[in-house]
Amino acid sequence: MKAIESFSVSESFGLKDLNLDEIENINGGAEASVGYCVNISGGNTGILSGAVVGPTYPIGPGPVIISPTFPTDGPIVISGPSDGSSGGSSGGGSGGSSGK
Amino acid sequence: MNVSKRILFFKSKKAGHLLFCGNSNSFYQIEDELAPKIQKMIETNDSSELTEDIIKEFTKSGVLLNENEDEFFNRMKYISYLSRFDNSSLTLTIAPTMACNFCCSYCYEGNRVHNSVMSDEIMDAIINYIKIKEVKSLHLYWYGGEPLCAWPKILQFNERIKELNIPNYTQRIVTNGSLMDEEKIKYFIDNDFKTVQITLDGNEEVQNKRRPMKGGGNSYAAIIGNLDKAYKYCKENNKTINIVIRINIDQDNIALYPSLHKMLEERYEGMFSIYPSFVKNYLESDCHANNCLTFEKSADFILNLSKKYGIYTLSLFPKQNLIMNCPAQKVNTYVIGTNGDMYKCWDDICMEDRKLGNILTGIKDTHNINPLFVLKSSAFENEKCKKCLFLFSCMGGCARSRFTNEEAKYEVNPLCHYITNNPQEFLEEYYELKMKGN
């Protein structure tokens, strides 16, 4: 089988999949919402494009679902419990492009 | 594991077996020996005969789902609606003026143009509105008229918005490009404009005929001259500017597109994006209805651009999925006209029956415009869209066009992604393009 194009469901929405273990911290703690910086392991940062919603905080086992916003900039965090199962996915998208 | 129904598996003449998955726009060539197992997988919902690698790949791309189709659909719908109702970001399209230095033949704003510039009172009210919303993300689109006709106002606005220290502030502009001098080019770069969209409709003769400058003047020369400046500045200073050149196509200029595209690509060494867009029929102005291309002709055009000229556009193969079709489908998205009137869609500027209110006096939405755009236009509620292979790359098409079609009771403007006209042919052509290394 040859992949002519191969995207994960999340990638196809312009996102970056991250595991929980890859997120070092979310500024703002339990109050973190859109626009807060996320430090990602490896020295990268991103901007949360949705509110952090999850069953427990500080982040522990259990799905952390980031609600998406549109349009988006930077990676949208998609994470799940540290056992590897996936949480929610979220979307970017294109702006309207009415002509002039 | 469940096999998604949002896949297309077929045998093509040149490429053998091909499989496309609408959940992620993943696309595979399947060798003949494997094809019967894929066919069986689809027919029986049983993927057990596939290798572990293939199952892993298909799970990643959504060919195989850990949930059933309805659950996956509802999850996507949930995410889309979360986004529509999210109040943590605000998207504003601001028309600092409705004045324009062009008089384009197909302009839908023709009878809405006036020369006033947004007042300080309106600007103050917008800034206060942004403050009250306390958002973490602000996305701004400069529009008009021709927004650069009110350049000092844009500068003023931006300084005030920067003072608000919103963590995530982005801006974009839609301009005819004729007033984009070096000062503005530098400003767009220094202030990280995400896109600068400029329209150019043809060679010099055609552009000047379709998009003439008021009072005479060579609009083609003005635009190309400014694009040259932007190109030169970026090359000399090792900068980037995200200029997107849009070419509006109808019956009159369709034949010119390939040569214009290639000329621009060569002239600017691929620095700027170039794409075709199809002139729409705006019933209320209806000055250009007979020149608009049909859906089938538009789809053929996209296909032939690739087949005959090797020009790839996003309409040939949807690489990116969407959570919704456009920002107007979010609650927290507004267009603000020069006099402070508020709308959902920038095509509705100055239309009284599409007004939600005014920034000075508040939103009243007596015409139920917000529910119309946010809910009624939703592809998730449309029976045809729900089953479509390309649901997530199309998301129901332009909301405004959908309402126009419903009111007129016929398809005034097409809604669907062009690939739906003949998906197998589009996919085969994309395969050919990829095999050629494009």
C-alpha cells in the first residue's frame, strides 16, 4: 500500500497531536483558556486555542479536551490520558475569502 | 474497530486501486493483491485480514474508527459547535471606509460605496467592545471599500488595539493592491499580517477593463508595480510577506488564467500564493449573473488547470479539513461597517435586512441573523452534507450562498466542493500530479 497523502484526523484539521507527556505546563493553571501559552517539551511553545476542560487539574490521568476556536494560530493541543488513548480533537480552518 | 463510510475505494484506469478517506483526506494506492482484502473490509466491516501496519495507518487516518460512524460524526459536530459558541476569541472584519478607488464591473458593493471614513466615535466604541469582551484572541480582517483608502485610520486602530495587550492578535487585509506602497509593505511585514489578499483579473488589457481605476489610470500597472516592490523588499531584506493573489474568474477571462498564473509564479519565483476564485451571482445587484460559470464548468476548469497546465489548486484535492466553513458561523464574529452597523458576513455590508445592530447602540438582531449563520447554515444539519465524502473539507459551502439559494429556490451559487462533480477523475488527476513530483 502506498500513501499518496497520509494525515491523521487531527493533522487534516491543521493541528498538531501532542501527548500529555509532551506538555510541560499550561500557564494559568486551572484558569487556562484561549490565548494562554503552552510550553511543549523540546522548548517549543504554542498557544492554546481553546479552554482546558478536563476531569482533573493539575493534569493527571484522564482525557484533557481542548475546545477549538476558529481561526486558529499555533498548535492546538490534543491530548489524552497518559496511557496513550486519545482525547478530543479540534479544528483550524480557513478564513472566509470574499473577493474584492 | 469500524470501517468508516466516508471512504471511496475504486479502480482507476491508470493508477490501479485508489482509496480516499474524507475523515482526514488521506489517499492511498492499493496494490492488486491487497485490493480484495480492502473490498472485503468495506463490505463486512472486518479489518482482521489486514496487517498491523495497515491497521495502524488506517486508524490514524480515520479509515478505521475506534467508535462507530455516528459517534465519530457527533464528536466532530460537538467540536464544531464548541467552536461556534466559544467566546474566548473574537473575529472582527472592519471596514474603515467604503470608499474605493476602483470601479470593478462585477462589484457587489456598487451601490453601497460612499466616501466617508469611520469616525473616532465608532472607533472608540469598537475598542471598548473589544475591551468588554475580554478575549484572549482577536482576529481582525481589514475590508471595505478599499481599506487602504483609510490608511491613517488603520494605523490609529492598530495602535489602540496593541495597547489592549491581547495575548493572541492576528490581522489580515483584503485590498485591491493599487495603494500598497513601500510604507504599507513594510508595515504588513513588521506587524505580521497573516495574509494580504490582492485581486488581479487578467493581463493589462483585461484587468484595466474589469477593474478600472476611477478617473482613469492603469490599475494593472499599479498592482504589478506594488507586487514588484514587495518582492524586491523581501528578497533584499530576507523577509517574508504572505501575499495571496486572487484571480476572479468568469466567462470573460477564464481563458487567461493559466498564462496569468504562470507569469506571476515565474515573476515572483513562487513567493506569493495565487488562486482562482469564481465570480458569484449577487441577485441584488445581478450585474454579472450571465457571466458566472456553472458549477460543472468551474469543476472542469479546476481539473483542466492541472491536466493541461500542471497548475495545482486546493480545489483539486482538499488537503485540509475544516471545523466550519467560515468565521461568520461563529457567534463571536462580526463585520463592522464604516458607520458602526454590524453584520455577520462581509458580503452583507450596508444591507439593512442583514444588519444585527450598531456598535454604538448594541446588537438587537431582529432579523435573526446570528441563528441563521451559526445554526441554520450548519452542514451537520443538512441531509445531503451529512453523508458526503467531502463533508469535512467543505462544511456545507458558503453560508450566505446557502441562504440565497434557499430564498431564490434554485442554486444561484454552487455550494459544494468542486471535487464532488466527478471525484474519481479529480482523485486520479491528483495521483498523476503527485507521481510527476508536484
